Amino acid sequence: MVSEIQEDLGNSLLPAPISDHAERYEAISKHLRKVRLPYDVNFQFLKRGIQIRSNWFPIVKMQWAKGDLLHSHVEKHLGYPVALEGLRAKWLILVRQLEAAQVAHGDLQTRQYPGARRIDPAGGLRRVWVPALSGRHATEIGHRAYQHPERSEQDYGQAIDRFQLSSFNLSLAALERDVTLWERFHTGDNRDLRA
């Protein structure tokens, strides 16, 4: 299989099929086109995206998001509390915009998202919640280090991002006041500054 990747577009072959994958992706696509969030990347769900032998598999075709990952952006600005405060303010705006648009990502984490630019929902689309998916369970709960310890597949609705967003907000506020916390507690794979 040869996949052509253009400068601004990428393709993702979806993982093992989930029985209602196509229905979920179509609902998410329709809702995101309707609400048009300012930090979203364009994507298109293609049910018949790639053919391998005689079988068709779905893909997500989307723009590549450009910019620093959140943890890299934070690390570059550790000595600049005003920049960290600005980033924290952007996170609070993000929370308000997601909730107003009735969208929950389900797997916000520091290694996926460009810090000061855009949110890239690529792999996370499987975890996104929109109103059309109310009453269903999550197909995955995302990276364990970024989720509430008691979150399960039944926790799937508009509030699923609140723990992650609150944790990021608190960690950024702490770093504004004491940058040594980064060296002492950041592991490279945690949602906040806990060891």
C-alpha cells in the first residue's frame, strides 16, 4: 500500500472497526461543520477511503495541524509567567467555546495539541462527543494519564473534558508562580505536574 501525503493533508487509517464507527464519524463531522470552532482542523470522513485487495476501509482525511505541542510550548515559556498566563486564558476560552458548541474532545493531552494555535482532533475523533451521540458509551477513554482515575466508557457526554481542562489550568497557574515545579514533577507523560 502506498499512501500519498501532501504538505497540508494527511490520511489516517482507522483502527479495528467499531460497529457504529461510520455513524459516529458522520455525526461528529456534521456537528463540527455546523459549529465551526476557530481552532478546529478540517477533516473529512471517507467510508470507502482506501482499498486493500478487495476490501474497503474508512479513513479520515484532514489538515495537519502546525505548531508546538502543548508541553513543548509550555517548556519554551517557563521563564515567562505572562506567556503562561496568556496560554491559561486561552485554555479557559477553549473550555467556554467547546461547551457553547456542545462538543467534548474526550482525550485532551499535552502531546497531541499545538499549544497556542489549533486543536487537532485526528486520533481523538473516536473519543469526541457531540449531542447526536447522547446515550451511547465511549468507544475508548483516551490516554489514562490524562483522564479522571474513575472515568469509564459510561462517562461519555459534554462534561468529559472538564477534568483535563481543570488539571491543565491548575498546572499552568502553578508554573506561573514557580517554574521549578516543571523540573521536579513533569514526567513528559502526565497531564499535570504530579510525579
